[in-house]
Amino acid sequence: MSVWAPVIGLALVSWVVPWLWSRILPEGVGWLLVIGLLSTAVLALVSAVGFYVLYGEAGATVLRGAPLHFALLSAKSGLLWGPVMVLSLANLPRGWKTMKW
């Protein structure tokens, strides 16, 4: 499998997740911070599960031997999804109807 498919997929997910949270939660600066925290948790989980899946059959063995391995990989992948998520969060106030930035 090429490395580009997971990278592009993770970048797309990191753009969409904050947008989806903004459709559920109210507008406002405080809520924007909550959306950022929730998005970070979801993206960390998505990337950890993604690495587990990419490991294939060895994923279960690695998980038993080094349970934090996938969490560390997820944190490292934050270098990819973090900036995209921040850009998505910065774009959210443009669509606010009731609150002003």
C-alpha cells in the first residue's frame, strides 16, 4: 500500500472532524476551544487505529508487547493532522451566524 492514501485520508479526516463538531456544538470562542479538544481526541484515536490496521496481523502482537506503541505513533502523526486541524478550526468562525469573532 502506498503511503499517500493514508496520509491524504488522515488530512481529510482532520479537516472534516472539526467541521462536524461545529455542526453539533454552539458557536463561540469557548466552544471553539472545546471543538479543538474533542477533535484532537478523535484524531488521535483515528490515527492510532489506522496504524493498528496498517500493521495488519502484527498489530495484535505489537499491541500486546508494547501497548503504548500505537499511541506514540498517533502522537507523531499529529505533525500531519495537527496543522490541518488548526486551519480547519481557524476557518470555522467565518460561518458563524449569531456570534462575532
